[in-house]
Amino acid sequence: MMSETECWNALLARDTKFDGRFFFGVVTTGVYCRPSCPARHPLRRNVRFFGLAAEAERAGLRPCLRCRPLADPRAAMQELCRYIDDHCDERLDLATLAAHAGVSRFHLQRTFKAALGMTPRQYVESQRVGKLKRSLREGQDVTTAVYQAGFGSASRVYERSDARLGMTPRQYRQGGGGVAIAYAALESPLGLAMLGATERGVCFLQFGESEDELVSALRGEYPAAKLEPAREPMSTVFSQRMEALRGLLSGSTAEVDVELDIQGTAFQMRVWNYLRTIPRGQAQSYGEVAGGIGQPAAVRAVARACAANRVAVVIPCHRVVRATGEPGGYRWGMARKAALLERERG
């Protein structure tokens, strides 16, 4: 059980991370709630804290009808995800999703992001992108694929293609043809690494034994793209990315916020987004990650998504370990994974 001061601060912040860890009861109203309850804050002197709902009920309190403390918010969000999966080609605004879930729009926004690491809108878009990509890979023409995926117009997909496909739909259908990727190698305490970036963001950060090996790996990831070594003097944006990642790899910088230009299925994007929410110095099992994205049975698929990560350290797949606490696999070598985990925990 947390201290009463910690519980009270979580209650004041309506922090969804503490839902299920404790409950608070209000003796003047006779109800008990989850920490994130959107109701008006009670007076501190009227509040009692409980580790279990059963303890609150033994004290004569009943569940709040507003926040429904016995309902599992993660399970509710999983059900909403299934609804979105089945209806992603329809109009799904926040009001429609909130009405389906039976909660306010504000509560849905906060609870959904706490459970999945992304907003409802981002999840809807990721599912539409997944459907769009499947249609494009199957040879469907761009316009038909865009509308069948649920996007209102082709122009909107092109306007923000960097956030959706990492390239325009036509370029994606052609395997990245016409996309220019600048690259450069950098030495780090973790070994030789190579940075690859488009004008939209970093698309490649991997380790290897030689520059030739890393260039081959980059070409394997983006076979139809135009690869160009970054020339001196490097552009300001590329230099800033290099310095940020150099600091991250050396350990002098804890986290970096660089734009990413990566491609992946809707499922992979959900895993990668979730991985970026795992705090530095902590690790989660593949099962915990699967539960965190709302698909507890997808443990093997989570492992495959981690293995498909093209951007080492920035998407911290090294923070995922086996349920036994053993490190598990790492595409750039177990020694690097162990060093990363040890450095972050230290």
C-alpha cells in the first residue's frame, strides 16, 4: 500500500497510472472511487484510502456510479479497440467513440492513452494506415485504397504522409522509390553505428562491425530508396540529429526527441509507440508489453515487432526482457543489450 500522502497526490492529479493500485472513499457521500475519478475533489478530512475494493465495501461504502471503480479500464479500452478494428472505415470521431464506451470524451482520451500509449485518434489512424498498406501491397490503386481504408480524401493522406506511411502512398506502393536517405557512421561506446534519415526524420539507427555491413543493412531495409552518404559540411538538421544520437549512445543524454520516419504495420507501430513510454532504467516482459497495448495473447507478435525495430535505442526494444527476468533476444547482440540495461539502471 502506498502512503496516504502519495495516494492523496495521485487523487489530486487524477493520475490513471494508479487506478487499481488503491481506492479512496468519501465518508460524507458513502462512495468509493478510483484515483482518476472525474468528480469534484472531496475535502481531505473526509477521505479514506483502501488497498482493495473489498476493504472499502466492508467499511460500508458503495462503488461510485461515475468512475465505476470495479470496471477494468484496460479491458474497456481493449473492447473499444476491437470496435475500432471492425469499423475503422467509418467516421469515428471522439464523441462517437466516447458514446460507444459510455464515458465522457475527456475521460476516454485520458484512459485510452494511459492504457495504450496513444490517443483514440492515433489508434484509429494506425488501423486505417494498416488497411491502406495491405491494399497497396495487394496492388490496389491508390485512390480506391485510400477511401476503402476510411480516409475522407486522398489529399489528406498525402498532406500528412510523413506521419502515416513515412512516404506518400504511391512511393510506399513502389517500395520506397524516389525517397532519398542520407547516412553517416558514428563511433560510440556501444560500437560502430549508422544513422540514416530522410528529410522527414530518422529512419535507421543500427549497430554493425563495419560501414560496408551497415550500408548493406540500410539497403536491405530500403531497397528502392536513393541512398546518399551525408556530405561535409552536413546540413544543420542532419548534424543536430547526429549530435543528439551521439549523446544518447554515449550515455551523456538520457533521452532524445528526434523525428522518426519509420514504416510498420499498425500492430508494430502500437508496439513501438508503447516501448517509448517505458521509463529509462525499467524493463518489462514481452507479456507486459502485450498487455499494455491491449492484446495480452500477442506475446510472440510483440517479440517479432521488437526484432523488426530499425531504430535502436530511440525505440528502446532493449527494455523488453523475458518474464523470468533474463534479457531475451536482441538483434544487435546480447552484450549491447546488457550494457544498455546496466547503464540505464545505474
